[in-house]
Amino acid sequence: MIISASEEKSVSSLIHDFYKSKDYQIYLDADVISAQVMVPIKIDSFDEVAQLPNPVIANLFIKYIKKEYELDSTVVYQSVKPDITNPL
């Protein structure tokens, strides 16, 4: 099923659908250990950014929306420039 942002789906409804999916249930049953760091996902044709709680779930979500909705997405990386106020 191909959808676009103009249809009834929202980023939050895509995430909700993913959490009900068999792919997510398999992840839960596998007892995977992953870093708990928010991963922002930009879904093409949507203004919102999806926030997933770890890299494993983010990767599964990207694959899920590609398979189920034919939506492309990318991980949004923000470069961090540390503010050095006290150089050694």
C-alpha cells in the first residue's frame, strides 16, 4: 500500500501500527539489548520526524514502513560541536 502525507496516516499512526506488528513482537521476544538513545527518522513526504527509542527498533521501523507502506526514510543526524570553555 503506497501512502503519502496527504492521506489519513500520520507519523504517530505509523509508529503505532509498527508497535502492533509481528516484526516488533519478534524483537520483544528476542530480548535484544541495545543502547537507549533516541533515533530521529525522517519519512519522505511527511513533515514530522519519528523518534524511536533505540537503533535496533529504528532499523526495524525503517524496514517495516518500506515493506508495508513503500515509504522511504532516513536517519536524521545532527552534528554535535562541543562547547569547549576550559581548554587544558
